[in-house]
Amino acid sequence: MNRLLLRFFGLMVLMCMSVSALAQEHCVSEPDVSSVLKSSSKNSLKKRTVSSYAKKPRLNQQPKQTPMELYPAKVLKLKGDVVLVSRAGQVVNRPLTVGANLFLDDVVETGRQSFVTIVLGSGVTSVLPSNAKIALKQTSASVARYELLRGSIENRVNKKPNAKRSTFEIMIPNAILGVRGTHFTVDYDLGHGESGVSVAEGVVVVRPLRSCSKALIVTGEHSAHIKQSFNPATDIKGLLPAPVWVSARAQRTDDFSFDVSKIEGAAKYVAQVARDADFLDVVAEQEAPSQNESVVVPGRDLPDGFYYVRLAALDQYGLRGLTQTYLFLKNTTSITDE
């Protein structure tokens, strides 16, 4: 009898170990990004008094609106070599032009010193800088998802106070980033096959795809280095301060030269040049090691006139810090500043 009990007990222990190992290997997935956003907002509401949310009679209640069509998206701005790589699974490799329509499952790629700004039907605006590649996807009738295949993408998502779900997502190989109203930049393959996000304002929720880590919540003026597993204590950091353009002046040569102040913790500096202050019409960019006193941006193909430059420091992971924008004049014909 004792032997039977011992065998039974041993069998139960082995079963428990097997179940535990299986659970460890195929752990329960994290809640959907929209659920994390919803629970986060609920937690913030708990601090308020019940009387603050007394129910009021609904007057002239409006009928429920149908979600806006996300696609086709539009090419708002473009400069350089921007290609529609594929459409509906078929290789196209066709140059894009301003005003072109982009559809679900399209793949878009930018070349060297090339930029494109894409606007969804929902109003989400995304800028792809040089050497970037994305696939346009959709998770529901009202939520678009871009798959970032290479490089970086800067996004501006309109704030919707009544939204209970994420309204836009970026997918990278190791995570999904969900947002509702945010200005943020995502980078993939920062030299090591890893990713990162810099949040200028708003909130980004990062859900891992290859581990059982809890979702990472990144708030405005912070960045996160996205690895296989998340550690908020070490992976989330404040954005580096913006460098100052020292001795700002008109640009007299074809290329632009910007002397920058030194920022502690910066591995590189980056300068972007655009025709507008919102940097939706980017025309040039360049990075430089932090040891350099200036960032030289190619501008030979740009005519004389007024431009904006946006300066930022990059940390050791290549994540962009806070930015500072300046208006400047390119004037290669006159000998006097204007």
C-alpha cells in the first residue's frame, strides 16, 4: 500500500513539473494593448470621488457613428526615392508620387536621403525618413497597424478623449505598440536587431510578442529600449535634452553645417531639415558622432530659401531625445545676411 502511495505521489509530482514547464514555455499572453490602455485609464479614475461622476440625463443623444475608413491612405509629402514595393502580395517596385493612394497590405520603402509622409483616413500622420520600410495593415475597422520592417517611423496620432481602445498600432518583430493620442518615434534594428521608442508626448503601451513580460507603459518625454523582456527600472529613461544650435546663422554653402552644444550621454547628434515647422515635409537629414562639433547635412539639391532644422541627441541605443527647431536661410548668392 505504501509503495502504491509513493508511486502515485511521484507521478503527481512529474505531472506538475511537466505542466509547469509547458506553462513556462507557452506562457499566457498579455492582454491586448487596448485592454491595457483601458485599465490604465480606469486606475487613474479611481482617485476621483464618486460624486464627480454623477450620472446626468442624456439630452439629444446622437446616433452611433460608423468608423471612418482607414484606407486608402494618402501620400501627403515626398522627397527622393520612395517606392511602392508590393501591392496585394505582388511585387510592384513602382515610384510613388504626392497624392498617390496606398491600400491595405501595401509595402513602402524609402531610399537614401528620401522621405515620405503618409496620412490615414483616421488622420494619423506618419513620416518615414531615409532607409525605412513599412507594411500597411489593419487590426479592425477603426485601428490601423503599420509593421515596421526596417528603420524608423515618426507618428502623430490625434487625441480622442472618448476613445476606449488604442486607435493606432506599430508592430515590430518583438513587440506591438498601441496608442490613442501621441507623438512618438519607433526605431527597429538599431544595429543589434533590437528596437526602441521615443515618446515626445502622450502614452505608448508596449506589449511583448516573444516573452511573458508585462506591458511596458512609456509616457511623454521618455524612451524605452525594447528587448526580449522588459524591465521598467532600466529600460525606460528620460529623453536626452535638445542640443542648441551654437552661433545660428544663414547657410552660405550648398550643404548645411550646424554647430551643436555638447549633451552629456549623447552618442550621436541628428539634424533634420524640412520646409515646414511640423516636419511633415522633410527634405534632408544627417547624423554625426558626438565627438564632432557640427552636423553637416547634404543640401545641394535644395534651392535658396527658408528652411527649418530640428536638432536632437541620440543615446547609446540610437533613440532620439528632445528636439529644438530653428528657422534658417539658405543664401548662396548674396554676401550679406538677411
